[in-house]
Amino acid sequence: MGVSETDENSGKIRLSKLMSERGLCSRREADALIERGLVLVDGERVTLLGIKVDPSQTVTLDKRAEKQQSQLATILLNKPVGYVSSQPEKGYQAAVTLIGKETRYKEDRAPQPYSPEHLHGLAPAGRLDIDSTGLLVLTQDGRIAKQLVGADSEIEKEYLVRVEGRLNEANLKRLNHGLSLDGETLKPAEVSWQNQDQLRFILKEGKKRQIRRMCELVGLKVVGLKRVRIGRVKLGDLPVGQWRYLLESERF
């Protein structure tokens, strides 16, 4: 039996879980910060892993932790076809291998210089299929990862999807709401025609190959798929295979 996250009698909750829920950092990062003595509860420094606290207590980070978080990199990549988002499959490379000094977008307005240290712990915040292109977020920051792919995330993802086949009004309505995948009803989507052979999808979830499978259910074949927006951050003019840093002024 696993360790309980919450003490039902006292209402106390594991500190790392509370920090994650409040968006201070990820659970893993919380444990690392606690071990280093960089977390304060009601002004008192805490170093004991697994400690439980009352949800009403004030949890803050040491200034050293805040500085460390401010230096975490978040990268926007225009992923080409043929690269996988995370763990490389046999014969294919992970998208993170495209991140380097030579592939940085020359119009990147972020002031920080590229550092190989930004590759350490850099992970995709969400998936983008091997045969899809467009905006992929890679981050060292657990707060951003949770915001984009956490179970309660409501961040919109927008895609332009070229299709083959016929789509009547009834099936267009089903694409917007009424389809199920893996035995679960999909969240409402926004699907509309962009032009005569291209649909615009706006989703708030990301099941594996979701758009392709949705289209199959209504008799369409996807022949091209590009993600152009995540939340308020757009792909813009970022060339395929190039990347830039997320600006301090940008928020998902």
C-alpha cells in the first residue's frame, strides 16, 4: 500500500503536493528544494522530505530558489515531420536534438545567450506526433509543464489540419462535440473550415493521435497537421526546425 498524500484526520497534506497544487514548482522540484532547505512554511525553513502541512499555512521559496527558477529555460520549437516529441523510437530522433546554437531563430528577441546547460532536464510539455509539425514547447520549468499538461489543464491548442474526404454538417457537429476515444467522451472542441481542404481544430486535451483518430471517425483522412498556437503563444514566423526562447512577457 502506498503512502497517503493526505492525513484524513488532521486534513494535512504532503508539502510537495501542496507546492505543486499552488503552482510553485513540480512535485519532483519541490522535494529537491526541501532537501536543500529552500522552502519555508510560515517563515520556518523545512528540510524533512514527506512532511505534511495544513493547507492554510503559508508556503514560500527562499530567494535562492526564486533566482534558480528564473534561470530555467523554456523553448519553443517548430518541430519538423520525422522527429518524435519525447523518447526516441528506433530509427528516429527526439525533437530535443534540434536544440543548439546553430538552429536558434535569428530573430529571437530573448536576451539570454544560448547555453548547453539549458538542455539539462529539458523535456517536452505535451506531445506532437512524428508525422505532425508545428509548435512544441520544451521546458526545464515544472510549473510550465504542469500548466500545459497537468490533469486539470484548460490551455487551448490550435491546429491547422489538411484533410481528404467529404464532411457533411452532421459530422462537423460531431467533431465539435459528440465523439469518443478509448471509451471516453471527448471534451467539446472548436472545429471549423479554414479553407476548402483545411480544418481548424482548437482542443483543450491531447489524447494520442487525437485529431487523426477524430477525423477517421467521420470518414476523413489527415494529410497534413500543424500546431500553430498553445494558449496565448503562437508559432508565428518561426521556421521549421528552428527554435527560440519563451519571452519573459509571454504567458500561456
